[in-house]
Amino acid sequence: MLTEISLEGEGLPMENNIEKVKQYGTQLFMKFVGWQLANNARNHDKFTLVFFDETASLGIEKEIRDTDILFSNPEEHQMILLMPNIGESEAEVFLNRLFSKDMFESREMTAAVIEVRNSKTSPIDLLTVGDRLLKQALNMTSRPTYLADHSFTKMALQHVRISIIDEDAVVTTVIRNLVERLAVSEIEFEIKEFHDGQSFLESDWYLTQHTHLVIMNDVLPKKNGLDVLHALRALPNTKRFHIFMMTKRHSEREMIYAYENGVDEYMTKPFNPRLLEAQIKKVMNRLYHE
């Protein structure tokens, strides 16, 4: 296993240059965790930090995944493992497996675990909390497998834009009222109505990096729903758009075409408001709470 990390252009293979990693560990930690926090904000992701006593370095570097990165905090005699894209529960499985290895069975090993979802924190805050938590675990009479801190698991408030596009003002009003009643934790909705496809595409409303839910009819004045669909799916970072298509038609061929060209959900009019509410909640929970 070889994990390449670098500082100022110098390559630092994890296993072959462990002394160099120890020398630059804290600086590298700040840089890599900063990148992970930016990734959390952009992709609504998570990562986990695991703090060990320095004696764990005798075997842990041979057990980590290819995507994990091991740092040293020599001032505190600690090793810090950055585990991208996983939460506390997966880290617990890793620790239980790790501490059952022969190399650790003769030692009373423990760790501190911090799952990070909140992108508004800082690397120094995480370093400070991890250091305090590990020292607490090490000073306990009966050492636990790990102690966890949950201060950073609550995601920062997310802004989600919702566009409702339908020629019928009654339909747009009904959907707006439905969305305004939705309660999804840590999410704030910004809603705007349009009554034709062209006014939507000529606006700058959708030119944002926020997650954007588009609920639109397939038949619209000026630019129809498929025109809007093709325009959105041609944009960079098209995954930020989640598109619900409404229709009065029952043609399976047209529905298949819409799905193949980027529609996420298809609803036949007249639609059930409670079903639409459940579909919106499903999308939000999948993006922000899994």
C-alpha cells in the first residue's frame, strides 16, 4: 500500500518516508482536512478522523485503505487517520478489526473518533477536539475501544432552490404552498415560479451552485419542458439539478425518452400532493442525510 502526499512539491510515500510524514504531519493535516471540508460543502459529503496514541504507528499504516491518509502530530505524540467518505459506524468496524490483530492484542489500545459533516468548522478546531478526546480516553481506568465527539455531525444550513414551471398559475401556487409546508432539517428552500420555459431559461435564477429542484410541466409556452431539460443537462455540474416532470400524457415511449435524457421523477397529472411531498423529501434526505 502506498499513499502519496506532498508538501511544497515534495512527494512523501506513506510507508517509505514515515519520518518525513511525522516531520510535516500537522501542516499536511491542515491542508488535507481543509480540502475535505471544501469537498463536504460542495458534495454534501462526510469524513471521519481517528486519533491514536503514537504507539499505534507500529502497525496501523499497514491496515488502512488506499484512500485513507495517516498523519502524525509529534508534539502530542499522536497519529491521525483521515478516512474520506465514511462515518463513525464504519470507523468503528475498522477499529474493532484493527485492535483484534495480534500486533495490538498485548496493548490496551483506544482511539478518538470524530465524524465530520459540518463544512463550517476548521482543521484547528478538529485537531483541538481530537487531542482532548484522545487524552480523555487514555486517562480512563478501563479504556474503551474509542470515544466519539458528535459536535461536527450536524450539517450546516443548506440552501436549496426550487423552480416551479407551469402555465397554470393554480398548479404553481399549489406546489409552492406544498413546498413551503415541508420541514426538512438543515435545509432552507428558496422558491420561484415561472409560467413558460423561456422565461426560466432567460433568468439567472438557475445559474447557481446550490442544489436546484426543478418541478415542471412537459408542455409549456415558448420553450417546452424537454427544451428546458436539454438546456439544464448541457450545463457543467448538471448533477446539482433534480428534475421532476409533470405530464397529462400516458405514453410509455415519451416517459422513457424523458428518463433517458435526464428526468429524475415523472408524475402524471392530476398528481397526488402527498406523493409529490414524499418524493421531494426522499431527494433531500438522500442528498443531505444519508
